[in-house]
Amino acid sequence: MARKPQKPAQPNPAPPKADTALADFTETYFTQFGATVHTNQSTADARLDVQLPPALATHFGREQVRLSFHTSEPESGFELVAHGSRVFDQMMTFLDARSAFSVQRAPARYAGGEALMSAIRPTNASVSRLRLQERMRTVFAFTWRITYRADDKRQEIYTIWMDDDGRPLTQPGAAETQPPAVDLERMLADAEAVPAEHNEAGELLPPKLPPLTQLVRLAEQARNYATFHADVRCVSHEAEILPRLYKTLNRLLTYYQQQIDEIQTARDPEGERRRVLEADLQRKVAEEIENHRLRVEVELLGYVALETPTAVADLTLTTGRREVTVRVEQDRYSGKLRRPPCFACGAETTDLTIDYRGHITCERCTHLCATCNELVCTACGVAPCPVCGAENCENCGSVCWACGERACAQHISVCPTCGDSVCHSCQVECAACGVRQCKSHLRLDGVASTQDAPALICARCAVRCPGCQQYSAHTGVCSASGQRFCENCLTPCASCGQIVGPGFYQIDPADRKPYCHACLRECPICHALSHSMTECTICQRSGCATCVKRCVVCARSVCTEHGMKMPGCGHVVCNRDLEECCICHDLVCPRCTDSCAICTRFHCERDTVGCVQCGQEYCSDCVNSMGLCATCAAVDVAGVAVDRRALAWGAHEQAQAVAPHYHWVVISNRRYDIYVGEGAMMSTAVVVVDRQPDRRRVVHVRRFSALDRLRGMLGV
């Protein structure tokens, strides 16, 4: 028969963390009260053999106790230490009786006054008086038990250390954010009992306690810090409670919903059972919510007044004009020095300076007034002048009402307009009279100002121009009206030279120059004012440049009756030089219209036709039905042969390329020389030269293939 394999031996489980913490607390507890503790670590379950001192032996009723911290059944002779056990309750009872209040005194480790005397170095003062004394500085430790109750129970011991002024020494984020320079726990361990005092009868007196009002005030402040600590911890505790609450509520909802769904409608027609279950569900949900509600209790367990011997030196410093008393303290236990704080930044300082008001300042917070040369701290304030940048104290500087900066006496003045004291950076001198005043009272000069250099003028110098409605100090008087205008609006008459303003001069359309009304005459034709009058050459009527104009052909001056303004181009042509189209007899401008190069007659744009061979435009009478002009149509009859080496247009780039490949003949009309070349395969080429003296040039070059010639003959 096979033997079953044996399971390997399981190691003894490690004690829970709660048991370990309780064992450490118990060992520290008995060691603190002078008991001899022997630890047995041979097994997984730690045990303590404690030899009790007389005070503890009287309280526990025996001289030796053997303690076990495992939750299982303890061995014979050992007592279980757990929350709620008899031994633990005896320990708490003894602790409550002794830890309500305790007065201790730290030993003095540092003696002598060398460090105390060299703690500060005055920079501008000397020591006139010195007084040394020894005193006790008290530090208080308040221990609170914070209980968190919900569906479970948690407790926490929280200790807050405070000085006799109520400032916390160990809590970051309070009045002192720096950690304490002294190990408070170590100092408490090194503390000794306060020496007993006897009265005149030799009787032992109880230790002197701090005033009750001070203890109450410090306890209230310590409770506030403990409450704040508990509020912070409640966030994490509630985060752990909520999942358990949701799990419990989900279980209740699932169970009751299942019960409600199983009720048949026929057995509960009025829904009474469903309503009972729903009411029961609501009651249980409210009970679970109330059971999981977090409640916090803050209870004071005890407090300790720890006296620290302190050496105090009161030094009277004098600068010759002021005396200041400063205090330097040295903790005789740790040797730490407490120097006087800077009045401006609050930091302790070694190299201290006394300002003109008697404030103690450090080197970083000391400033020198540029006017009175007095030392000023940052709290009293020096401010740079917005004009010169020199730092001034409040006695030497004045606050500008415009910008709020403090300016020196040389760069601030009273505005003559509003009477306020304004610095010179907020004031500007008038560009006309030079009086300095606020910028808000000045106006922009419309004449002298430019985009890069604006000129500001005061209200007395500013004159509003009636022409452009701008303010300016650069004005003049119109000779025609006597009104005052700015220089931008005034202009000299081009005829008499008098200065006139807007409304009292007119721009002559003939020469675009200004003329005053005295130099203008009324046109008898249009009754408009004009400086110059012109007579019509034909009727001798006088008129302005608008009514009497020059003919573009003969340059004679003609009025509107003896001349005509052409509708297309706007040129004025006298009646003698008017031309009409030879075809439709419409009037055409002789300046803008060229005459036909064949018949020399004028023709309008509608009766203009281009030749298909030479590409030039002629009147419709000079172009046949095949699209050839009369000149090109007579090439075969009147054309004259030309040697290709004697061609006048041989230097033309485009025409030069076709010249060697054709035999050329030329035929001319009144304007153009038309060269026609015969090439191989019945191909032809045409070169047209404009022979006008001022425009002699090649105007047209074209090649025609045999197919092109055939299409031309057929009229396609």
C-alpha cells in the first residue's frame, strides 16, 4: 500500500504587523519606566521577561511579568498583551496617572559667553551697554489621541511641539516651516526632573507650573493643529471606507431585488409585500450609511513642559543719533544662537545695520538714499526715481499723482494746470511756450507733429484751425478774411502772393495753382471764377480754360460753339478741322484716327478692314471681297523686283530669316512698302515696312504655304 506523501512542514507565520508594533511599544514602555527587559527571540512569537522596579511592582502586584503577543493561547506563566487585555489596561492606567502633566528640565551643556558676545557684528553702531542674564525657556509638548470610528475603529497618537509664544516647532506649513534644529525627542530623553524647592519651614514645595491661562491658550492652539492633522488623515480613511460601503449596499440591493422579483403578482395583487421589502431595504441602507459614517474624536492625553536653560544678552547699540536694544539668546542645551531678526525680511542676521529710524536690518535689506545719504531698510522703502533712477526714501522723494512712482525732488514739480505733483516723466514741456505740465493737458500740434516726433502744446498756445479743425501753435492770418488758420491750411496766392485760407482761394483748373478771390474773374460763359481768360480765335469771346480750349489739330483757341469735344477721346477740335468717315460720314477725331494708307481718307472704326496678306488696316472701300487691299491686289501687275541683297529690312531679325529663301518684289502705297516673296512649291512671304520718318520699322512678317494661297483664292 502506497504511502501518502507527507506535506512539507510549514514555517511558523510571522507575527502580524499590529503585534510587532504592540511589542515595540511594550518594550519601550517598560524601558522608559526603568524596568529590566529581556527579549526572547528564539521562536517566531516574541516574548518579554520584565523585571519591574518598585513603582511598577506596586502597581502590577508582582515583581516580574512574562508577556506574550501572539493571539493564540499563551503558555503557562505568560500573559497576553493585546488591546483590551488585562495587562494592557494596567499599563494604560499607570500611564494615565503619570502622563497627565510633567515638568522637565534639559541639562546645560554649553557654558561661557564667548559665542554669545560674538553672535552679532554691528556695521554702523557700537555697544554702549550690556546686560547678561540666565533664564528658562519653556517648550511644550501636547500629546493627543485621535480616534477614527466608522465600520472599524482606528486610533492615532499625535504630538505637537510648541514654544511659549504658541509657535509650532515640528509641523511644516505653520509659522516655522524649517525643521527644528534640536532633536526634541532626544532632548526629552535627556531631560531631568526639576530640582525640588523647600519653604522656610523646610517643607517640600511642588514644582512651579506655568500660568493656567497660558496653558489653556497653548492647548487650544495645539488642538487646532491636531484637528487639522485629523482632517488631512480623514481623506485617506474615507477613501478606504467608501469601497466597503459600496460593497455592502450592492449586496443589500441585490438580495432585496431578488426577493421582490420572486413575489408573484397573483399572490400580492395590491403590492403590500413589495412595499414592505422596499421599506426594509431603505431602512437597512440608512443603517449601513450611518454605520460607515466617519467620526473623529480628539482627546488630550497629556502634555510636558520642558524647561531649557537659556543665556540672554541685552545689548544697547548706538549710532550717535539713535539707540536700539537688541537681544541675543543661546540655548544652553544645544548651543543654538537666536539672533535679532531683520525688520524687513524677518531672517536672523549676524552683520546687522541700524537704519535712520532705528530698525535692525540685514545686508540684503539695507539701502542708501541718494539724496540724504541715510540708511533705509526695505520695509521703510526706497524707490528709484522714474526719471534718473536714483533711490530715494519717503522723506526725500514725492509720489507722482499720475504714475504712482516716487521721484526725487529735482524731477518732480507741480503742474500749473491741475496743481498736482507730477514727475517729469509724466510731464512734457509745451513745444511753443516751454511750460512743463501733465501730458493729459497737452494737445498734439497738427502742423509740427510728425509720425516719429510728435509735438505737444498747451491749451494756451493751442489754436483750433477753423479749416481742418486741428490744434496748432503754428498759425497765420488770412489776408482776405482776417481769420486765423494753421500753416497747413494757409497758402500764398500764385498771382499776388497774399496768404489766404480755405474758402478764400480757388484752384485754377488750367494750371492747378491757388489764386485768391481778388485775382479771379468771372467767366462770362459758365460764370465760374478763374484767373486766366482766353479769347476764341473765331468770335473773340472770352472764357475760362474750361469754356475756351485749344484745338488739338491747329492749336487755335475756340469756344464751345466753334469747337467740338470728341466723344471717344475727349479731344477738342475746331469746326474747321473736323473730319468725317468716308463711308458712314460720322465725325472722327483727326488726332486719334489715321487716314487710309491707300486713299488718304479718314474712316471710323466700324468701316476699318484688315488685309489678309499684309495685315494692315484700311478703309472698307480699299479692300476687295477676297480680303486683299488694293496695294496687295496689284502686286502681280505693279510689283518691282528687288535684289535680296538690297533689301532695306535685311537687318530685322525675323525678316532676315526668310529673306534668302524667296524672290522679292515690292509695291508701295502712301504709307507702307509691301515686299512679296515667291518661293519654292508656290509658297510666299510678306514683309511690310512702315516708312513714316518718325516710325520707320518692320510692322509685319508672315509666310504663306501653297495651301494657304489656295484657300485665299477660293475665299475660304
